[in-house]
Amino acid sequence: MRVSQPKKTRTILSFPIAYRFSRKTLHRYFPGVVVCFTVAAAARFLSDHYGAPQMLFALLLGLAFHFLAEENSCIPGIELTAKKILQIGVALLGMRITVDQVIGLGLDSVALVGAGVIATILVGIGMARLLGRTAVFGMLTGGAVGICGASAALAISAVLPRNSNAERNTIFTVIAVTTLSTISMIAYPIIATWLGMSDHTAGLFLGGSIHDVAQVIGAGYGLSPEVGDISTVTKLFRVAMLVPVVFTLSLLFRNRGGKAGKIPVPFFVLFFCLFVGINSYAPLPEGLHEALVNASRWCLVAAIGALGVKTSLKSLAQVGTIPI
């Protein structure tokens, strides 16, 4: 009697199939990802040598390479960078914050800064509706101004409803908030000095109002080391506000979309919280910590570059003057 041999099955775990799968995936995404990280590298080089924000350079360079968004070989990688790599960068922002930093500000300062963030978002929504824009646009711009500039705009846009104007509004917000942040870095220290603010008050003022972390550091330490320390911690607390804001918006729009039963928090927000916990209670070796922080910067700058590549100047001009 002939005994039949069990049929061999080939799964994704078998080497030949896994190899072909990974090779196919690499071939699909590699060109577009390389374009975005090349833009990021150029933006960081220009920023280091000319002092302007990396995000602004990445946007401008990305816009200059918009023609690549029409190349079929580049589109998948550009889309991947604008979405998934962006989310990785936002998650790794948690490595820049500790719970002790927030506690060190004091309850009054924490309450003041938290209320300021909430008020800014609400004013953004109100102004958007008053000027004939959508509440979603107000959430995006208010969140970017109130929390951490371009990084917040990218994180918030990831959980807002998608439509034909979503990417255009995001890129506009990033450009506007980056420009305002650069102006604030120069003007606000002058205002703080002119008003005779103490180091603590000046630190709260700069950290609680300037949009981008890099500009806060530049403005704060430009006045004194004490102001720099306070302004940086204040700013990082605003960055930490990204978690409840994104959580709330995600829950709101998932419920509206009728997707009950799913976890309302995107994975990158959960990992953001995880990294804050690790950074607070189980610090990583300094070299690894710095590598993760640097990886976050690379991912965010590359994502900005990807958004720039995807956006045409013509569509950006269609936003109009009212949002400005």
C-alpha cells in the first residue's frame, strides 16, 4: 500500500517566498523613499550652514521636486514616507520628554500652559468658522500653533478626516507655522527683555508661545541658560499635550465615522506614550537615546519633504488669503 506523503506548503515564512516578497516590496517603495530622505539630507545640510529651519528647507525642496510625484516608480515610496514614516517620527518624539520635566514646572505653570494650548485650539476652530473655513481646518491650525508647530500639524493631520484638500491644508499650515516660529524666535526675546520679565516668566513666555522646539531653544538660551532651561521644559510639556489632543480627535472622528469597537488611538500615539515612559523610568544608554531622537528628526523632515513633493504650488495658492 502506497503511503501518501504530506504535501509541502510554502508560506510567507519560507525563505524563497520571503525573499521574493521583500525584494518586491523594496523595489516598490525604494525610489520614493530615497527621494524623500535625499530631500531631508539636503534640508539638514542647508539648515546647518544657513541657520533657517530644517522643516522650511524640506518643504521648499520638496515643492521643487513635485514633478517626481507624477512618476509611477516614486509614488508608493513618497506615500509611505508621508504617512507611515511620519507616524514613526511622531512616536519617537516621546524620547525627548520625561515625566519629571513636566512635574518640575510646577502645578500653576502646567495648568497655565495646558489651558493655553486648549484655548489656542478652540480659538483656531472659532476663527476658522468665522472666516468660512471648516472646523477641521481650525483644529489643524490651532493644534499646530498651540502644541509644537510642524510636528503637531503632521500628527494631527494623520487622524483628521481625509479629503481632497487635506494634504494641501497640511502643507499650508506647516509653511505658515514654520515662518511664524522663525519670526517669533527673533521678536519674542526682544519683547521679554523690553517688558523686564524674570527668568522664570521669560522661560514660560517663550516656551509657551513659540511654535517649534528648535526656535524655543534658540530664543531661550539666547537670553540666558536659566531662561533656556525653563523655556525648553515648558515647550516639551506642550509637545506632551500632543497625546491627549490626538487621542481626543481620533476618538471624535472614529465615532463619527461609525467605527466603534476599534481602538480609537493610533499606534504612534501609544508608542509615543511608551517612549515617554521609557525615557522617564527606564532610561536607555545615551548613545541609543540620541540615535532615536535623531531618527525622529530624520523621519519628520523626510515626511515634510514627502508632503512638499506631493503638493503643487498651484494647489497651494488655491488655499487663498483668508487662512493666512
